[in-house]
Amino acid sequence: MESDKWERSKWVDLRRGLPHTLACMAITNDIAPGQLSVSEIRARTFPVCCLCGNPGEPLYCGLHDRLFGVPGTWNLKHCSRPECGLAWLDPMPLEQDIHKAYAGYHTHQNLPVSRDSWLRRAYISLRQGYLARKYGYYRIPRSKGQEVLGLLMYLAPKRRAFVDSQVFYLSAKKQGRLLDVGCGNGEALESMAALGWQTEGLDIDPIAVQVARSKGLKVRQGTLQSQQFASGAFDAVVMSHVIEHVHDPVLMMQECNRILKPGGRLVVITPNIRSWGHRIYKSDWRGLEPPRHLQIFTRSALSALSARAGFPSSMCRAIARRASVILEASRSLRRKQATALRTSRASALWAKTMGGAEWAGAYLDHDAGEELVLVSSK
């Protein structure tokens, strides 16, 4: 039933598939065997699903980078098997040129420090009580009053879901080693280190690495494969909004498996192509982000990726923790407005209302959430 509903939402059906494919090819330049040149970023054809090898069907053509102004026109395909549903760029930027897509990218700057107030202190105490009760973090004082206070977090399920994601759904592990792949400015590393993890970060952005190192964090620059970590080096590997930027997600996940200890956890958070936001906003959905998002997953595709990488067990579900932000950005894109600024209080209220509706709807529609979270065990 869920796959039937998704199939009905597609804007391209099989009868129009060939003409649409030809139209998409017509907007690219300098077509050559095995390689296409799209504006200043070279690209190559990518006709089949990297997970199951089935041919892709056109989903959108003529997409532009409306966030950071990277030149070029991009097409999106999705797997012809409804039980997979993986979406990907075709043509896809070459690995040698993908850095050009990040020339104006600015997501790793330091965030302003929140002002101290009694309300903030109360929230921190509530959060600590919740983390102590649910995840057993041993560096947090465990007074009876604080544990009781932690129960109040269950009265705010949206906030509780956000706190769960902040600790990557990981229980406390004394002297546990954690690697954050795509750590950015190191904010998550700082938080996890404060909870007792021995943290290490990795990012390809030299500016982000510099910012993280200035905080005294242990952070490397480069790709995961280039680091040559020892097998079984980590108790946990986490990746938040990274896997969609990777040319070969299978290879990366296999490397994560190799460097994890037996019983170790891999946690992946990524956009969900079957979310309510995508169904509503289609080519204006914030989660598409061409040409940086190379492949966008469904629950079944992400689970299949985990299995392909050799993980014996995994759990994958859609979450609505950032629904309001993503829905508001998508609405701004549809209205051709700047996504970084809220246009009005009414727009912000609308986004919060829709985000709440998505969170509630996720109990009935397991694909509703704007993001996917995968937790795999070795």
C-alpha cells in the first residue's frame, strides 16, 4: 500500500519516460561517450542504481543550485524498483570536480553562543536528567531530583527526539572511542566528549577542520578511506548529512564496518526522498540540493546499503526532528525567496504547525519524516 501511494505521487509515468529522458539529455552540453560536461563541473552518466543495478527512471530534469549558486543544470533519476526507490543525479559530477560545488558552501561556521538565563539552565538540567535516565551517561550527576526532572522530557516528544539525535542514539560507554565523519566545526564532538566519549573527527573542509582544531579537538582532514584507521579502532562511527554527498556510499559504509569493533554502532542521518516535504514540494524540496546531494535514500535503500556493507543488523526509520526548518526552506524555494531568512512570523508559525503535523503523522505514515536515521550494529 505504501509503495502504491508513492507511485501515484510521481510526476513522470512510464508512458512519458522516454520523451522526458530525451528532454533531460537535451539540456546538457558536450555529450560524449561515458562523460558529460555540465557548465564548469564535469560529469559522467550514471544510468543505474548503485544498490541493485536496476535502470533509473527520470524524476526531475533542469534542476539548478538555488542555495549557493553553483553553475550547471542537473537531472535526478530514481530506481525503477519501488521497494528500493534510491534517487541520484544523472549525470553525476566527477569526483575530481565535486569540490567546485562547495566553493561558496558555508555550513561549518561557529554558531553564536546562547545567552545564559534561568530558563536555559532549567532546560540543561532537564536534558541532563533525561540523558542520565535513558542513556546512562556517567559524567552527569544523578541526583534523585534530576532523574525525576528528566521524566518531564517525555512530555515534550518533539524536543526529546531532537535530544536523542544529538547523542546519536548512543548509550554511554566508558572510554568508548567515537569517530564523527563530516564533523564540521566540531560542535557534536564537543558535546559527545563532555558525555565521556573519546572523540575524533574527520572532515574534507579545511576551514571546518581549522575551526574544530581551534577548540582543542582531535580532527583530521580528508576522506575516510585515506585515513587508514586500524581495523576495529572505534566503538561508534557517526555520520550526519554526509552519505548523500558520497560518490560510492557502499565503499564508505564498508570502511565504517571495518574500523568498528565487534558490537560497535554506525549511526547515519540523511534526507528522506519519500518525506512529506518532498511529496508536497517536489523539485522545490530543500533536501534535493543539487549538485551536492549525489544520492538521496529511502528507508529500504538505506537498509539495503547497510546490508551490502556487511552489517548483520540495522534499524532504519524516518524522523521529523527538523521538519519545520526543511519545510520552511522548501516553501521559500517554491516562492523563489531566500531560504536563509524567514519572510514573516506567519511563515515561521506555518512551518512549526506543519512540522508538528508531520511529527504526529509519522505515527501512521512511516515515511513522513524529512530525515532518515540508520543505526547498524557490527
